[in-house]
Amino acid sequence: MQSAGLLSVPNLITLARLCAVPLAFWLIIDRALATAFGLFVAAGVSDAVDGWLARRSGGGSRLGAMLDPVADKALIVTMYVTLAAVGALPGWLATLVVFRDLVIVGGVLVLGLLGHPLTIRPLFVSKINTVLQIVLVALTLFLAGFGIAGPAADAACAALSWAVAATTLASGVAYVWRAAHGG
């Protein structure tokens, strides 16, 4: 992995995505959900662009490798908590999403402090979970932001919420299982 400077273009894009988190929070609290949808889509595009640029320039930087998942998690966790706070997503689902991430991060920290450092590699179920989490946030922002309602919209959100819950739970259990068995 290259050790590109702190101000490399991919790192600046990632930092911009991280700085967008408080704006996304404010937009949702202010009920500007259509604008929040646009910002969320732009953040997703920026994640793809910074990754592509990092690979194109020889693999990116150590800072970028650490900052990118932080920016992604900060955005997702903020979206779930804030959308639950305004009643657009169920509170139990936001709690589950946040709790899973706290268990994983907390587990890595505790194991590291105990002298058993653990490297987290994304599991297939976790990748599916991430995609479903993103799709649910985007769908929720889109429907609420553009005033689209009805039985079909409600059914789609409910089904997706349960899919996110199932994959969040499954991926959390899989990470704990892997850590407990030395993997």
C-alpha cells in the first residue's frame, strides 16, 4: 500500500464524506429529506470514486484505509439513529444496527488490550448487510423526501427493515463466533 500524503485526492474525498455526516444529521432533523437523499447518494458516489482513485494510484494510503470505513460507519450509524429519531425508521432497528457495530468495535478493542489483536475481514453476510442497510436508508429518504406513501411503499420498507435486522443479527453473531474461535 502506498503512503500517499494526507492531502491526496482520495483522502480529501473521504474527509469530505466524513464532514457531510453532521450536515446529513441536520437535514434529517430539519425534515429536508429530499436534500438528505441527494447528500446520501452523493456520499455513496464519493465512496466509489475515492476507492477507484486510490486503487488507480497504487493502492491508496494507510490513512485512507483507516478513514474510509470510519466515514462509512459514521454516516450509516448517523442515518439510522437520526431517521429513527424522526420516526422514519423503527427505533429497535437503529438500536440493533448501532449495537452490532459497538459489539464488533468493542470486541476488537478489548481483544487488542488483552494482547489478542484481531484483524476484521468483511464477511459475505456483512457485505450483504451493508448493501441492505444502504438501500433501506436511501429508500426511506427517497419515499419520505418526495412524499411517496402507500401500502406498496410501506410493505417495501417493512420487508427491507426485517432483511436488515436479520442480516445485522447474522453478521454480528458471525463476527463474535469468528473472534471466539480465533478466526
